[in-house]
Amino acid sequence: MMRRLIVFLATALLAAGTVASADQPPTSQPLLNAPVAGSDLPDMGSPAAAVLSQSDEYRLGAMVAHELRDQNALIEDPEVSEYINSVGQRLAAQSAEGGRHFQYFVIKDPAINAFAVPGGFVFINEGLVLATSTESELASVMAHETAHVTQHHIARMIADQSKQSLTSVAAVLAAILLGAIGGGQAIEGGLAAAQGMAVQHQINFTRDNEMEADRVGIGFLAGAGYDPNAMAVFFETMARHEGLTTTYIPAMLIDHPVSSDRVAEARARAAQFPVHKVHDSQSYDLIRERVRVLTATGDVDLAGQYAQKIAHGGDNLGNRYGEALALMNSNRADEAVKILSTLVQQHEDLTLLHAALGQAQAKAGHVKEALATFQRAEQLFPRNVPVTVRYAETLMSAGRPADAHNMLLDLFNNVPPTPDQIRLTALAASAAGDAGDAYFYMGEYQIAGGDLNLAAQQLQLALASPHISPIQRQRYAARLEEVREYLASMHKRQVASDNGDGQGQRGGH
């Protein structure tokens, strides 16, 4: 893992340096313009931009996201993704440029940690989600990581180490990511790979950068309507682990070291904002329990654990929802339907409950009732991503793939889809007999995964499909031309690089 990620990041950075002026690859995600946030923060200056342009930052961040997705390290769940991005967008919207191009992910890792990479990509471990006790605490960590991006901390770190080779810098970045994902032992492996460097300075963001991310993040937190004191509260909670045990220290403390001065400054910073009462959204409690159920191991009787909690004073919305999800996973969907039917009546405004009820009904074999539940939810929450995706999945299992295909096309013509959702659209098109759209969306799926050669093949198959309409033909041809033009530009720059240094990076993906 360590060697693979170092090589991957080295290739990414070297490629960024080689093709900095290349056209952007075909993507539905525009480039991030990450500005300075806050009135008392240092000028970014030009060194960071000279090392990584905005285009380079986005490309590097996207490659890291693709690598994690390829390793099945991300929780690809519509409900979790929608929630975590809704919180993230509230925070990123406080930045000077509005944060429109940030993307937030939850990683399948029980370690309490989070990290960000250039281009607006922020990753939160499942362990951190479960360790928080309020929505503001979760938002505080996300705000801190968002600030690392807006302040270009990785690019500035690279600029600070400009005398080192890009390969060495990639090793440091790999160590940072491995430390974020794997904790202390992974960091030690990263240090061994980055011998000869100033480890403390390189492996962790500098103390100044951490404090700066705190300051900017607290501003984001307050501006988004969360409790600005939550950052200090959460870091204090994590710091207590250090005093309680010598065998377990949260990974967050390793690469986000906490000192009394840092906590005091965070509290002082938070005190500058007006005091107002903050309430957690009900979705926070539901999503935290959803993450718990999604990441539970098969040998755990989670339904029984929830039943015990509820019987001993924990009869709240989050635990009841978690119990229903656990029952579904235990093939006790009829019991889940009873719980969720009651919860929907009590909390009709929560999309998560409608989607779960429809899924439970379908799993229990009550397909007609499930479709009725989803139809009503669509009327209440038009073009809601989790509801529409779950509705489409149920339509496909009910033998109505054409309806599912049309519904997904309507949704994703208005809302950017994730790779998994693009793939679902392709499957719906294929089941509906629309070969052209099936190949086209598989091409889009390959573009999202970074394999443009395979995407070009899928688009060629789309154009060769029988019975496609003139509009489809025009659309497929335009996308294929875009992919081919980008591949040609990359090839020219690769040849120029090979001729320039006599080596080049051959055989790269």
C-alpha cells in the first residue's frame, strides 16, 4: 500500500508538472478557485501557484479520490454522500469564492481522522463521524480541512521544499495520506520512505498551518450557523485519549497535534463571534447511525445492541432508525417496516426515513407498497438524490427499467452524479434496451474513473448502436471528440517530455 501510493503520487505530481498547460480532461467538475479566506491571514503569494496551478491541484485531488475509490475505501452511499456534502457545502460557501467545487467523502476507516488534498477534496473517516457527539463537532473538523484547501497548504508545503525533487515531495504527500488513513504505524512507514527530509516539518502540516486552518475554519463554522466553540471542544475530547491510555492515541492527534495554547486560541477565536443557540439537524443523528450500520462487521448483532439501547433509555430517533437498518441487514425487513412506518408518520419531513421505508418494503416483498412510498416521497421531495436513486433501484427490480432510466436522466441532468450513480444509469439504460445510452453512460463512468482510452471505446460503441436518435448521435460524437482531443494533447506533451529529458514516464495510466 505504502509503495503503491508513493508511486501513484509521484506520477501524479510529475504529470502535473509536465502537462500544466494541458487542456482539462473531460469532466463535469469545474476547477476549484481557492481564494484567501479571512481578513487577518497572510498573503498566499506566488510560490504555491508556481508549484501547483489550479488545474494541477484539481487533477491531483481527483487522482487521489479515484485511487481511494479503486481501493473500495469510500462509502458509496447516496444518503451519506448527500448529507456530508450538504454540511461541507455550507462550510465551503463561507470562503471568498463560494466553495462551489468542493467534494466531501467518508472513508471506510475506524481511525478518528480526516484529511484534505488539493482541488477541494476532503475526506472524513467513519471513525471520526462516530466519535463526534454533535453536528457542530463534525462540522468543525470538516471546516478545518476545508481551510487547508482554501489556504493551499499542501502547495505551500511543496513550495517551501522546492529544493527537493518532486518524487521526494510525492513521498511526503503519500506519508501524510497514509498517516491520515492508517495512523501512527503508517506514518512511520512514510518516514522510512522519505529518508533525508526534515520529517516533522514535512510529514505534518506546520504548526502555523494548523493554527491558520483553525482560525479560518472557525470563521467558516460560525458563518455556516454552527457552534464556533465546537472545534476546541472536539480537540479537547480527542486530547483526553492521550491521558487515558498509552496504547491508543487517535490518529488525528498524530497529524493534528493539540496543545493547550492551540485550544485556548481556538476558544478565543470562537469568542469573537456572536453567541447563538445551535441545534443539531435530525439528519445528523440518522447519518451517524447509518454509518455505524454500514461499517459494522458481520459478527456483530447490531439489531440486538440497538434493542438494548432503546430498552435502557435510548429510545430516540437515531437509535430507532439504526435498529430498522440493522433489522433490514439481518433479513428481518418486516420488523423494519413497522418501525419506519411509525417514524415516517412522526417525521414526514425527513427524506432518509422515506427512502429507508421504501427499501424495507421492497426487501420484505411488498413491492407495490414500496413503489407507492417512493412515488409519494418524489412528490414531497422532487429530485432528491437518495430518494430518486432508491426509487430507480426498486423500479428496476420490479421490471420497469425504462421508468428508472427516464427518472435517472431527469435527475442527473440537474444534479451532478457520482460514479456509482452514472453506472446505475448505464445499467438502467441497458435493461431498458437503450444500447446507445448504456454505452454512453459506461463511457461517462470510465471518464469519472480516469480511464479515457476505455471511455473512448465505450463512446464508439454508443455511436455504433442501432436505433439511436439524431440528438443522441450528436451528443455521443461531441463527447467522443472531446475525449480524443484530450488524449491527443496528453500524447503530444508526453512525447515532448520524453524528448526533453530522454526518459519520460512510460506505461503510465
